[in-house]
Amino acid sequence: MTAVRRTAPVLAAPAALVAILLLLASAGPAAAAGYRYWSFWERTGGHWTYATQGPATVRPDDGAVQGFRFAVSADSADASRPRGTADFDTICADTPAASGSKRVALVLDFGTGADAPSGETPPGRRTACARVPADATSADALAAVAKPLRYDTNALLCAIAGYPREGCGEQVSAEGAAEGKSAAEEKGSEGSGPSLGLPIGAAVVALLAGAAVWQARRRRDESG
């Protein structure tokens, strides 16, 4: 009976430690919802397809329909598509064909207020027909109808028609994606609740210390 009583705490301590470590892991910061950026789309077969190349390398044919959507997205599978109709004949109805050039129909969807950076309001969705040289890229077509454009040092498209004013592909928290950043979030960690990491970490240390003390006493009892 004595041996059983001495052995029980050795089994209980690791079990409690595992439980606390699991709680600690689950109590970490919330996973990011995604990134706030302009995504690039191509219209094929009446459906939007996420472009596999950037607008600076794609050279669309005459009659192509392409779209840009500003939103918070985790990845290409989660990205929001441009909204509304996207028909070449409608968008380019007032832009006749011309020799030596091509026409590209563009859909510019500036997204929703929930996806907008703090303090900014997205412009309304619009379409445009870009007439550009035959060898022009999608970026050239965009520049022809939606200046000013803004790119970062890695050639990532940051702003179309000046929207947004600041930022470029920044990471957005799950709370920020759903409700927008609060004033406290803009200043950093001000106003945030206490983290569970510190008290749980202290509990783990206390548990390990208690187990060590118990082990030392058990060795002394056995040696005595």
C-alpha cells in the first residue's frame, strides 16, 4: 500500500503537466485571419479565376476581362472575387476596336467597409475599358484607367486609384478582419485583456517544482 501511495503522484504530475501545456498552447494569440491586399482575377467561361501570375507579367488578348478585388483574405482559395457583372461587350461598348491596339475590360472592386483600413472608406465598384498597345500587360491596362497606382519595393500592387492611402498586404487579426481595428489596436497592445500565458506558465513552473520536491523526499525516504 505504501508503494502505491508513493507512485500515484508520479503518474498524476505528468498528466497534469500535459493538460496545462495543452491549455497553454490553446491560449496563445488568435490566428491571423489573413492579409489585406488587392487580388488579381481573370474571367474565363463566365467565371472568375484567381490569376496565377501578377498583372505585370500577364499580357491579355483583345477582348479579355480581368478584375481586381480589395479584401482581407487568408490565401488564394479564400480570396474574395470581384462582385457584379463582368461582360466585355457591356464594359467596352463605347470603346471601338482600333488597329495596333487591344481592349481589356477591367472590373475594379474596392471591397467593403469591413475590409477597409482604419479611417478609410472604399470607393464604389467600377468598370473601365482600357485601350492599350497590342503587347501591353495587365498592369499597363490598369495604369491606363485607374491611376494613381502604388507598388511596394517588391512590386506588390498596394493601391489602385489611390486606394488605400497607406499599407500594403499587411496581416490582419481575426478580430480586425471582422470589426476593423479599434483605436487601442492602432496604438499597439493598449486596452487589450491580460494574457493567459504568464499565469499558466507560472503554474507549469510551480507544478515542476512540486514534482521535484516530492521526488527528492521520496529518494530520502527510500535511502533511509
